[in-house]
Amino acid sequence: MEQSRTITQRSASNLALAFIMLPREKRNAMAALYAFCREVDDVADEDAKPVVQRRAELAAWREDIRSACDGGIPEFPVNRELQSVIKKYGLRYELFDELIQGCEMDLETLRYDTFEALEKYCYHVASVVGLLSIEIFGYQNRECREYAVYLGKALQLTNILRDVKNDAQRGRIYLPQQELKNYNVTEDEILCGRFSENFHALARHIADRARGYYDLARLTLPPEDRCSMVAAELMGGVYWQLLRKLEARSFNIFGSQPIR
């Protein structure tokens, strides 16, 4: 698991911070899963490469993880390290495929018309990671799957609010187009980094949607699985505090000091 641990440590991700709560075996397993997620996400985000090249690279990752799931010999070192985790915890290829589909959405989809479209994206890039993670954490009640879906959407919406400025610098606006119209916020305002009361109201609305998913996650987490979901709850706690920081700044994320 040496390469996976290196990738995880180098990322300094909020999610990776939660792995410290796990026993060593599960911590190593999560490092392998996180490394896979990091690698495919980095492929999609490498804007210097043509879209056609990135799409081909993601297709190669898809075939390689299929080989890992089917008991073949994966080509990529991260997938070779992940293969034993896949076997031990019964991780399904279909979920890895859905995650890669989410990365492929980032290749060409720079705008989302509605919340429904955005939530589909959130499911693919965040909830699916939760569904894979809970298999490693272990659970008794199948309702944990709903918990993972809700928490993933909450975390991703929080990420989207935090990263509005950085995404705009790459020509991306994840905030739904219909909501921009509803709150009289133009694309130019976001792309040029202009804060306004209208943007504050829009961001508050997005935050309310995120809060709703945090609430649903809390309500659907089965009592008998609270102990096994301690790492997931720590992840949720970190991002909840991030949301609170955003609120404290009135969602003005266009300044020079990033919110962490």
C-alpha cells in the first residue's frame, strides 16, 4: 500500500484526515480507495490535456479497475494495491464505473441547468465514494447506504460553495443556471469574482440544500452502526464546520484568503 499511502498523505485532503480514526487494516484499505479516487479525479482535472486524451485515460482506468474486480492482473500500481481491498470488502465494479462516469461529466459539462442535474453529478463523484467507503467501515443496517448517499451530497455541495472562485477561474460554474436566474446573479459576476447581496442569497440557498442533506444523513444513520461510521461522521463534522465558516463570511469566497 506504499504508493496509495503516499498519494493520500500528499493530498492533505479533509477526507483523508478522518482515516486516522480507523484500525490499521481499514486505514490502509481507505488509503487505497482514496488513491484510486484521487488518480481518476486528477485525470479529469488536467485541463492542459485535450479532452479526447483525458477521456481515453479514464477509459483505461475503467478497464483496469474492471480487471482488478474480476480477478485479473491490473496494470496501474494503485489498482494492484486496491485489488486485495476489493476482494476482502466485496467492492463492486459498478460503483467504480459510476465514479468514473462522474469524472467524465467534468470533461465537458461546465454548467448544470438545474439542481436535479447537479445532484446527479454529486451522487457520482461523492455519494458513490461513500457507498464504497461504508463497505470498508462495515455496517449492519442497509439504511447505511442511504446515509452514505445523503452525506456524500452534503459534502459535495459544501465543496462546491467553497470552490466557486477556483472553479470560475477554470471556466466552471457548478451553481445551477436556474438558481442564478432566480437570484439575479449573472455568470459574469461569478467569472469575474464580484460578490453581491444577490450572490449571498444564492449561496445561502445552496447552503440550505446542503444542510438538508446533513440532516437527512443524521436521521438515516442507524443507531447500531454509529460506531462503525465514526470516520464518516468525522468527515461530516469537518465539512459541517467548513459550511459554518462559509456562513460566517457571508459566503464571500472571492477574496484572496481561501477558506479551509
